[in-house]
Amino acid sequence: MKYSETIQAHFESPKNVGSLPDATVIGFAENSSCLDQLTLFLKVENSRVTVAKYQVEGCVPSIALGSILTEYIVGRTTDELQKLTAEDLEQLAGGLPATKKHAALLAVEALQNGLEKLARVAQ
């Protein structure tokens, strides 16, 4: 299967892999069809992501998109990130084959899960 140069680069040298013991919030998503799982660890200060790490069990694009996502979200506000879609992330990745679009959904779902938890805590 042919992937974009961006996906290949992030798969071969993923960024921000690991856990974050002092995470402000942890988001999680699982694809029930293929069983890919992504856990996203975020440190948030003044409504802005300052550190992002991830752990993933999944296919090539799931690994790559976790890396792409964590690089993209650092420095952005939680309000900005609530608007991020799977299509946006797929575009950042240089596109995905039709059978692998679930990887973008997985990453964005983990992010949204974390942001929802963060919003509940802030209330």
C-alpha cells in the first residue's frame, strides 16, 4: 500500500511517543473493527496544549497520525482543537487510502475525548 511521504516519515521516525506522567488529561479511542487503539496524553496550561504524547497499537497510518497529531496540536488552544476534523488531519498527513481513513478518525476521536474530559473538569 502506498502512503504519502509525510505518513512514511512519521511512521519511520514517530515523534512524541510515550506517556506523560503529569498529563492534565488523557484521551483514548479504539476502533472496534480493526482494534487499533490510541491514547493521547496532554499537558494543558491556560487553555493551550504545551506538551502532547501518545501511545498507539495499530497500523502504519495510525502510528503516523498519532505523531502528526501531537506535532500539530502543541501550541494550539483547546478551542481551536475542538474544531479539528479527521479530514483536516488527513490533509495534514498528505491523504490516506480509502481503507485507512479510520486512522484519522481514531486520532481525532482520542483528542476530542481528552478535550471533553478537560471541559468537564473545568466546570
